[in-house]
Amino acid sequence: MLLFALFCLAAAVLFLFLARRGFRRWRVWAGARRCTAVVERLQYRFVRSSPDRIRDSRSTVEAEVRFRPGGTPVRRTLHYEGILASPGCRGQKIRVLYRPDTGETVAARVQRPWWAVQLAVGAVLAAVGLVCAAIPRQLADQLELHAADTPTPLGTVALVLLGAVLLVMAGCMLLVLPDVLRPLAALAGWAAGTALNRWEEVDATCIGCVESVLDDSVSLYPMFRVDTPAGPEYWHTPGERSPRRYQTDLPYTLLRDRRTGRYALPPRLADLGTVVLSLAPLAIFTLVFLSFLSSGVMMLILAVLPWL
């Protein structure tokens, strides 16, 4: 019990520190207007580590956006550190935060209030850790009594806190759900676009792979240039791809959405295999998520039911 308490307290300190740092950044933009902006121009500055690799961490993107706060058109330029975090194409709609008093504008995703989630997680972990550290033996005895249909206030509090921890863990799992669903979403998007006759084929040239390095793990995202009457457009795959299949300076065919201007790779038979393989982690994710969720709900029910 004591080791569990120390673990909870250490995790609580980490989450509370992150919440404090995030709140200080978010507070600067408190009260700013949230607007929907349209990307009108993208200017890339590529920094290469080799002729076939583009360093994401050192490359920058300038996005000129247009939006209407209060009906008045406003144009601003957003600066992105890294290609993967920037908008994907001209015409894409993004959310921005705008301060009318200073004219400052920033992408809304940069200032999302994650500090509130971190604060909630840290508070729950701190409460559990303090209770378990202060009265570990009494807590175990009270839980035994509570389990024997003899409700006790301390046992009820302990079950509520344990249920809250499990529900918080289930909520944190939802943050990685987009990555789990990405292969299925890509195939579903292609199928929907085909059914609505929105795809058109365009010629593109591979200019290399965007290289993202995280904890000594290298991820590669092929990037393409599409020559249009308005000038060249650039697009990188949303997921990792094998660099052996996409060679620099060779021509390829992309699909472009006639309505939104978004690009996509034509599906291959191997993509269907990727979707099938993605069902296994999706099934594991679902089982773990439902386990946390059902266990948390059951803890709360056990905490309240003996008092009814």
C-alpha cells in the first residue's frame, strides 16, 4: 500500500507541475476570440539532413490565414516550428485564437487547455496517495468491512478515489484513440470520397521524407510537390511510409479532394492488410479501455450501494 501511495504522489507532482506550466501559457490567451480561419498560402523552409531527408525539427512553415472576427476580414501569418504540425494544404480550415486589442493570432491547437486535464489527474492522484500514505492499515481494514456490506465512511472515500483513478486512466486512453483509428479512418475517407466522386488524380513529385526523431526513434513521412497554376503545393503523408517505395525526384500520382483540396495516396492492396492488422491493437485498446471504465464505474457503485 505504501509503495502504491508513493507512486501516486510522484505521478501527482509530475501532473501538477505540467498543469502549472500549461496554465501559465494558456492564461496569456484567456479571453481571446476563437475563430475559424482559411489557409491562403503556405511558405516552407526546408532544412535537409541528407538529399532524401527533411529535418522536421529544424524546418519551418509560414501560413497566411484569413478569418472574420465580427465580420471584418483579417489576415495574419502564423509561424510553425516543424512541418508535421502545420496545415496540410491551401484552403484548409483551422481554428485560431485572436486578440483584437493587440492583433496577436495563434493556432488554437497550440493553446488547448490541457492544463485542466493535467490538474484533474494530479488532484485525484494526490488525494489517493495522501489517503494511502496516511492510514494504510486502517484503509485496508475499512475496505474489508465495506466489502462485507458494512459501509464505512473511510471505505467509501477509498472506493470513490480508486474509481476516480480508473476513470481518469480510461479518459487518458481516449487521447491516443485517433492514432489507433487512423488506418480505418483513412480507408473510410477514401471510400466516402469515391462514392461521392470527389477524388481527382494529380501528378506529383516526391521531394524526400520528413524525418521526425523522438527518443532515438525515427519516423519518415514522404513529402510531395504538386505543381498548380497558383504555384507549387506540398503535402506529406499523415502516417509513416516506407522510404524505399517513395524515391526522391520520381513522379507519383496523388488524389485530391475537389471540395476541400486535401490530398491522399491512392489505396493499395497492402493498405487493406494494414487495416486488418490494425484491428488487433484496436481490439486490445477497446478491452483495456472497457476494463478501466467498467472497473471505475463498479468502484463508484460499490461505494454508494451499501448506503442505500
